[in-house]
Amino acid sequence: MPNTADLDVIAPNFKKRLSGVTSTVMRLVPLQAQQIAIAATGPVMPDHVPHVPLASLLTMSRRGPSGARVWHARRNVEMLGGLVLKHILRKDLKLLFTSASQRHHTGLTKWLIRQMDAVVATSAKTAAYLERPATVVHHGIDIEQFSPSTDKTALRAELGLPENGTLIGCYGRIRAQKGTDVFVDAMIATLPDHPDAYGLVMGRATDQHKEFEQGLKDKVAAAGLSDRILFLPEVPVWEVAKYYQVLDLYIAPQRWEGFGLTPLEAMACGAPCIATRVGAFEELIADGQTGTLINAGEVAEMIDATRALLSDPAKLSAWSQNARQHITDHFQLSQEANTLIGIYRDLLNS
């Protein structure tokens, strides 16, 4: 466990349950720690992430080894925490905030953002909602972990999935916001004409969305497709890559999204994407080269896009190769980590 006296950068994560922000901190901090003195802090941190106890922030030295430290917040509560440490406990901090939100901010959030020394936006669309300059830094992924399978048939067998045919995936939380119902409706309309294709829904429905999930399963059963539209349980994060590696096509049907990592993970594994024009998807997917962009909530558009690819194996294969190269060129986790480290160093030297 690092000593706070040795840290130049602190990345707080004040939420206990897994979220996109939590995942970002857990992915980035171990990689960044190879180049700069950084640690996370929060109520729950896995052992592989360099971290310091929350309580240690109260007694840490006023200044770090390079002078001021960088406090990299990603939520309102973490911006507040940085302000308390800086102005009440008199810690010498440079405050950095990363925003992934794509909506007009509340008065409190606007005020908090104005107090920051620098701001990062995860997409150009996000930056447009900020009332101050921001550096756009797209999320990246680990292209070693998320990579095409060398033996897709064997991997499908290992996971208990159909070994032959085309697998179309839709992963993430099961709820209306994520558009899971749009995916299911599109699969019900598409699969009868493509008897070698299967739809995979993988993720978890929280208690308030259990009825929604059951409604989808009932609709699939009524269509006689329970053996071809499969509902898979959520798997641990270290197993997720395998479920992308077996896919031939990925669909991101969200009605709303902050950023959305799943298309990146899928494309890195060689699966082209059909995605809605929400979140950062328009900035992540090369329309007509690595996938197809459609309007949110439009079942007919999703059906047309899916049929077009299933009916053109050569295009599906070409887009698969393009997708992997696109991620390697533009969306590696190391690229995100290095860009942020550059911002940290600028703040430390200012």
C-alpha cells in the first residue's frame, strides 16, 4: 500500500458498488502507477489497485513530493471532497474533474466545475455541455485482454454456447434505458429468416427491473425462440472478454448512455457493432467501416441494419478486421492513461 507522502496524484472513488466510474479507476490507476506516483482511495478497493485508506487523507502531508498534488475527481461528491481537503484542511491540491455526463448540469454541479483547475470530457458531446474549456479524452480498453479468439469454436463450447452459426450479443444492465427490449424485438423479427443466428442477452436486472426482464423472456417464449435468444447471467469482470470473443456481431441498443464501453470491448475482439446515436457511440464507431449507427429506440432500423450484415458475410468479415484495427489505432487503454498523465504533469508543473 502506498504512503500518502509519496503521492503526486490521488484518484478518489467514493462509491461502494460497481459502476462505470469505478471500473475506470480500477483499470487506469494500476497502469498509470507504472509512470507516476498515483493511488486510488475509497471505501472498497481491490488489492491489485494501488490505494490508500480514506482516513489517511486527513493526516497526509500538506504537499506532495512535487509540491501540490492532483486530486482527480469523477463525481460531484469527489469534487466536494477535494474542495474540503483544499480549503478546510489546507491541503495543497490541484483539482481535476472528468465529466461523462451528456445533459445540462444543475446549479451545484456548475459551481463545482467552476472550482476545478482543469476539466476533462470523455467525448466531444460531453464537452459541449460544459460551460468552460475541457480536454476530450476518450476511454480506452486493454487490447491484450480484449482481443480476437484464436479458436472461437472451442471457446463457444467452453462457455456452453452454440458452436456453429452467427452469435449476436447485447451485454450490460437489463433495463429500458439500455434498450434491451429493442434488441429483443429486433431479434424476434430477424432470427426466423436466419436460422443459423442466435441472440445473446447478458447482464443483470436489478430488483426494480426484474419485471421488465421477465416480460422480455415471456415475449421470446411466445415467439417460440427461447432456444435462439438466450439470456445469460452476469459474469465476473475478468470473464467478460470471453463473451465478446465468441461474437460475430454486437448491438448496443441504448436509449441513453454517458459514454458506453461495450462497443469498444466488442470491436477489440473483432465484432462489428450496430449502435444507437447516444453517448459517445458516434465518436467510437466508424459508420460503414466498423459498424452501423442507428437512431435510439428504432426497432425497424435495427432490424434493417442487422439483416444487411447477416446477408453479407463478406462485409461482416471485413468490418470485423476493421473493428480490431480501429481500436488498436485509437482506443487503447494505454493511450487514455498517457494522455491523463500528461494533464497531471501539466498541473503539477503549473
